[in-house]
Amino acid sequence: MSRRPKLVELCAPLTPMQFNDLYCLARPQVAHLELRRGPAERLLTEHVAGLKYYDRIYETILPIESRLRAEMERRLGKQWCAQWSEGCRTMWMSLEK
């Protein structure tokens, strides 16, 4: 018996790719996603299939985001999750110079 990968389980009923699409589209800073047709047309089909949840975007992604964050805390620790971004702003500002 094979186990489904953890990320697939946490993102259900979406695939991880569909969750990422909707997570990005739920942000006001994101106006569109650019999807390129790659060697596997299945990927484009998967992106489009996730849009059936667009009308219920928040009620779909919020429970998934909660599961992902809980798993991050379980594996990485609450303190790391609370502080991982410290210094990122300083780093990005130094790269812009």
C-alpha cells in the first residue's frame, strides 16, 4: 500500500499546484497568473481545474492554509515559524542597491 505524499494530503481537495494558484489569486496584489504550456498539457488542465473553486476561494484555501501552518509548526517549531522572515526585508533592501 502506497501513501500519498504529505503535501497532497494537506492540500486536499485541491492539488498543491491548485492551492498555490488560489492562494496567490486571493491576494489583492496579484492580478493574474501567467501559465505557460509546458511539455505536459496535463499541468495546464490542472491549473484550470482549480478555478472551479474560485467563487469559494477563501472558504477553500483557509482550512488548507491552517493545516499547512500547523504541520510547519509541528515539524519546524513555533518559534522558527514566528521568526523565519526576520532579516528578509533587510536582505531584499540590500539587493536593490
